[in-house]
Amino acid sequence: MLRRLSELLPIGFGVTAILGAIGGFAAIFLALDLAPPSRVVFAAGAPGSAYHAIAERYRAILAEDGIETVILETAGSVENAATFSRPDTPADVALLQGGVFPPEDAPPVEALAAVFIEPALVFHRGALPDDAGPTDWSGLRVAAGPEGSGTRAAFLGFHHVLGARPPDALVPLGGHMAAEALLAGDVEVAAFVAPLDAGYLAPLLSAEDVRIAPIRDVEALSRRLGHVTLVDIPPSALDYAERRPAERIVLPALTAQLVARADLHPALIDRLIAAARRIHDAPSILSDTLRFPSTEGLGLPANPQAAALVEAGPSPAARVLPYWAAAQINRIVVVLVPAVVVLLPLLRAMPGLYAWSVRKKVYGRYPDLIKIDAALDDARDAPTVARLRAELDALEQEARSIRVPAKYRDMSYTLQLHMDLVRRRMVDREEALLKPVAPAKAAEA
């Protein structure tokens, strides 16, 4: 059996590559943790925030499959990123604002999908010192989120890249507390980085005396910050009857991402992407081209399984198998397809490589045969011919020991035929050397 295998696969590197691939796939199967976890820790925001509300929706959908979702309450996106390295209850999954990244000491984190757009909204009541460029509002009380929130990080980042000094009186209020403070007159400006349908924005969007301040030269801001894109609110998009806004408002925006630990179980990734499709796959007034979940605009390395689910949707296996089993199959496919792409050219080349190896074994004897044939022409005595005959006998014995499949046996026959021709010449040469020389011929010599 082993000899037969060696005949079929005589090329060492080919055998090594194929056996290595098979061993690798076997190791993947053996290493799979088939039992899906029943619990996931989700870092959201503070109760009442948009992130927390979205996390609640994920919790309800995951519960349909018996998965318990523990929501970590945080100050916002920056603190969400830090929860991956928490010593007590580290996060498995989190919502991160564009431009926010986990700390360096955090375990590897991957992006599952971009899930929604968060415009940077600056609301104000009354006139501003420069309502076309709200970047120098010294003396104004500005609610721009608490420490650890994505709003504060983005707000300070905008000021830094524009070379402007942030307001002196930054009030650490965000979400519904910032909206209530603006409506109550406790602050003059409230800044938010949040989805436009966040519940706490509704009173501000409908208030008669509250306006959205456009940011001057917003395109320059987006070009200087790679994670910032431009979106717009069309005229009458907020209130068609009241024609609000009266004019188009162009806003800088960040892309929120659903991120997870790189070692998150594939079954949880499958369920999170399925939930993301249900939660975020809806049209937005901010864009008529952006659709979520998406693999575009990710600031972190993409999880391969999640990217495949976002791009292609559930696999056919999901229709007939439990989600956790289908998730494992998808995981294998993500690994297997690239491996097949690499191995397929090798497998196609194997017949040619095998034929070449057989020819090399057979035709590799010709240099020695040619050497014997050339030496025969120069042989002047019987001992030399006898020595060449011994070399030919050894070469013939070696050639007969070569095992080749029937398909390539004509090569062996051709080699044997040529050896026989050299042997006949050898007999003729020997007879000529042993034949007595005629006297006349000898005299002439």
C-alpha cells in the first residue's frame, strides 16, 4: 500500500503540501468549540443613550436563541473601548464610534460590521458668535458629553484638527441630560455624536427655538480626519409640513462599528450579524446610498466570518441546520476556500510534475549510456571493451529496477532498445579487435 502511494505521489514537496493541508483542516475540526456560549457581555452606553437603546434591541433578539446579554453601562464609546481590557467583566462585544479604538493593552479586537451613521450635531438656542463655524465659543456653556464619551472625544478632536481652542465651559452632560439642559436654558450649546433617530434628539428637532449650527468648511474637516464622512439633512426631511430644515444642512459624520474580541465564538458572530441585519437595515434620511450593516469604513481589522455573512448573507446550511452548526460550517468555509485556491493549481500541476519525475528517472540514465557509447569508439583493445560491457551491464541492471506505471512504460522500453543497440556495437567492436589482421594489411600497416 505504501509502495503504491509512493508511485502515485513521488514528489516530496507535493506530498508534504497536501498532507500538511489535510492535517491543518483536521486540526481545525478538532479545535472547534462546537457548543455555543449562552452568554455575551455587551458594552453599551449610559441608560437612556442611543447606544444603550441599541444594545437593548440586540439583547431582545439574542434572547430568541437563548443567549443572555449582559449590558455594561458606560459613559460612552471611549469607555466602551476600554472595557475589553477590564479585569473583572471584560466586554465580548461593543459599539464603537468611528475614530475610537481599544487601548493597546486590550486583547485583539475585530470589527464585525459598520452598523450606522452618527452625525455630529451642534444644537443652540438664540444667536451664536459665529453660527457658521461653532469653533470659538468662549464664554458659552457647552454640553459636549461626559469624560469617556464618544461625543466629547469627537468634539475635542474637531477643535484640535481645526486649530481652534475648545470652549472654556464644557459641561459634562450628554444624551437626554444635555438635551434637557439646552431646553431649560442651563447651557447655550449642546453637541452630540449620535444617530439622528436617538430618542433624546426628538425634542430638540421639534423645538421652534432650537437650531442646528452648520460647521463652517465642513469638507476641510472631513479631509483632515480620515474617519469623518459627510452626510446631509435635506430640506423638509425633519418636518415636511413645517419645512424643517428650510435649507440643506451638511454635517460631518462618523461610522459606528459593532466590534468584538477576535476569539469570539463563531455562533455568537452569526447571531450578532443576524441581529444587525434586523436592527440596522433601514433607510436613512442622511443618505440614499449607505446601507447597513456594511463592511465599508471599518477602522479595525474585519472579522472574516462576519464579513462573509454581511456580504453574502446566511449560507444555505442555515436553512436546515441549527444556527451554531451553520456558523461552524461558515467558519470552515472561510478557511477552506483560500486553502483550495492555493492547493488547486498544485493539484492541477501534479500530473505534469509526476510525468516529469518519471522521465527524469528513466532519461537520467542516458548521459551514462552516451558516455559508454562514445568510449566504445575509442576502444583499441579487448580489456577496454570488457570494462565498458561491465559498465553497461550495471547500467542495464539499474534501469531494470526502475518501477514506472504502465502509462509510462514505453520510456523504459525505449531506453532498453538503445542499450541493446550499444551492446550490439560492443559485440561488433570486440569481434573486430579479435579478428586476425591479413598479412598484406599488416605489411601496409
